[in-house]
Amino acid sequence: MNSRLLKAPLLCATVALTAITLMGTSPALGAQAAKQPDLPPALAPMSVMYETAACDPGGPTATDAALATRLNSQLQSDMRGYMTAYRVSCAREVIEAVRARNLAARAGVIAIATVIVETHLQNISEMVDHTSLGLFQQQDWWGTRAQRLNPTYATNAFLNAMEDEYPNGSWATAPIGEVCQAVQGSAFPSRYQVQASDAQIIVNALWNAAGPRLEDIPVSGDWNKDGIDTIGVFRPSTSTWYLRNTNSGDATIIFKFGHGPSGDIPVVGDWNKDNIDTVGVFRPSESTFYLTDGTTSLDHQFIFGHGPSGDIPVAGDWNKDNIDTVGVFRPGNSTFYLTDGTTSLDHQFIFGHGPSGDIPVAGDWNKDYIDTVGVFRPGNSTWYLTDGTTSLDYQFIYGHGPSGDIPVPGDWNKDDIDTPGVRRPGNNTVYLRNANSAGGVDEQFIYGI
Ligand SMILES: [Ca+2]
Ligand SMILES: [Ca+2]
Ligand SMILES: [Ca+2]
Ligand SMILES: [Ca+2]
């Protein structure tokens, strides 16, 4: 039996009582900005302050702040004039969780309308109404305190209940307010529908804002063990990864790994020899690698590199043991420093040609199952690759001049040979080629996020 249904009537009775109290004292409330711990957030005026937790662990972004300003004049109901970078960051987290489940935008509207009513888009970390916590004011039977204060968990718990109440996608056609009410069991069932149009405006803005940005860094890997590398992107400002298992369509695997706007640079590899590539980040300021064998777990953390020298990370299987390990390229001296473990310096050599803005790459260019390195020089769109350490075995132009192309090599056609790809930030287009030579594009697509 669902204990949520058992407990819901209790909650309703409490909320109704509080409402009576509120009506009796309402003349004083408008002027009161002080904390009123007895008032459930859903019934409190906008001026009441609650203790809140971060929604995005990295904090609100500059984009969130800009969007808050825009939304303040577009919204028509409760949230008009009250959007902040923090509230946008909360809405963004909710919508990212919806998108990661591959649900239609309408599910985002349902979730956002609910959060507007329950908390005015705040991740409330103090228990005001019984044990209720977080964006959706979920009581303790929804999860642990940490879970309910995790926007991704809280949103998924809400969506699970929504799909239970409205199976087979029937939430997509039911009135939005009715769906919110079915999940929340509020004493004020009519409060949700009136927020639906504002929720739609917020979802429209954020669904679009989730689209490609200039800051996105492309990565490639075999995320599903089918032997084909596919493209993903890492967004440093939000530590969010957008991956997919085909080289078409939108990102379908979305998660956070990394620690906010700290200059993290992405790396990809099979760190645990299960033939599935997973991600990691290198934080230059700490010369530290943080790697996961899954999506969000921190499974490997170690220092490799030598301080603030502009080191750029690479990853590959340098010793043919089927485990990918890392390394760094130091542009100042064109030197690669690679490890076969975590902290040991096992390979060090100069490759590259001075201070030309070279970007390091790694891959198995010759199908000997040993990864080696190379550099891509943006200024002349030229790839310089070695099958060893210092020999220049391939040199060719692939890319399109000074367009800011970012190199992203991989095995696109399952022949066990890694070849070039570039992502052009200006048009979010990825251009892949299946040979290590100058020539045409074999696959080209817009990366949808
Ligand atoms: Ca793996
Ligand atoms: Ca290895
Ligand atoms: Ca090789
Ligand atoms: Ca290939």
C-alpha cells in the first residue's frame, strides 16, 4: 500500500487549518518580511524567507541571472518580478531531470507548476510543514533528507508518482493542474492550474537554454559497448554531460559530474576495463583528475601534473592492458606526460611544435591497440599524429580554418581505427571523417542538446 496516500489526508487537514489562521491575520502579512516558520511555503507571501539549499551544486550561472531578468517581465502570475538567478537554477535542475528521462516538455510544465505552488522555486531545507522538504515539499516517506534536497532525486520522485497516477503517458493529455494535484494531494487543488501558463514560459526558456552553448566541449566515447564511438559534450559552467549512443538526434544521457565552474576539462576513457567508456575531469588549478566508472560516482581521484602550467589532459591505453589512463600535454614546452597508473610518470616526450595553441588528442591511429597522441593546430586546421612518441606519422588538414573548431577523434565506423572529428561551436555541427588523411566529411550533424 502506498503510505503517501494514507498520509495525504493528514497533510490536507493541517494545510486547511493553517489557511484559516492565515486569513485571520492576512492584513499584517503583506508588510511582514520576517521569517514565519509556521506558514507552509505554499501559503506564504513571496516576502517570507526560508532556509534554502543550492539547487545546482555549482551555484547559479550568469546565464541564469540573465534569464531571471527576462522572465521577470514575461511571467504573469506569482513569479512575476520574483525570479532570481537562484530560482532559475532550481527550475533548470528540474527541467534537466525531466529531459534526462526523455519526457516531453509538458512533464516539465507539470513539475514547474507544482514547484511554483509548493515553494516558489526554492529548495527549502528547513521543515516548516511537518517533515516536508525541498522543491516539491516532499514529506519523509518520499526519501531521505539528502534525497529530497537533491533536485534531480526530488524531480524523479515526483515524475515516478506522476507516471503511477497517469500511466501510459496519460499525463500528456490530462489538465496540468489535475495532474499536479493527483501527485501532491493538496487541500487547494485549484492552485496549480493557474500557474501552468507561467510554468510553460519558464520551460520554454530553459528547454531552449539547455541547447548548445559556445562553452560546450565535445567528447567522444563508446558509452554502450557497441564498439562505435559517439559524440557528447561537457558543459563546464554546470558540470553537465550530454551524451548519446547514436550520431544523430538529441542527447539522451544527461548527468552532472564535476564541481561547478572551476575550469574543469573533460576526459573520457575505460578506467575499469569493462569496455564501456565513462567520463572524468581534470582540474588544472589542483592538477587533479576526478574519474567515474559510472555517471555520478567519484571512483578515482589523484593528482597528476605539475601545477598551474596550462596542462591539458589526455586519456588513452598507452600500454595495451585495456585500461585507459591519463596524461597531460603542456603547451609551453610541447611535452606530453603520461601515466599507466595514476601518479607514476611512465612516458614523457616532446611532440608538437612550440607555442602554436596546439590542442592535444589521443587515439589508436593504426589499429595496434595502443593509444598514442597527436596535436590539432587550430590556426591551420592541421592534425599532427604519432603512432609512437616523437615520430610524425600523419600530417593532414581536416577542419575549416579559423572557425574555432575543437578536435574530437574517435572510431566512428567500428574498424578499430581512431580518426578525426571536429565540432564547430558557431553552428554546433560535428564533422567526422573515417581516415587519417585530408579529405571529405563522412558524417556531419548538428549536435542537439
Ligand atoms: Ca569502463
Ligand atoms: Ca593502459
Ligand atoms: Ca596505435
Ligand atoms: Ca574508425
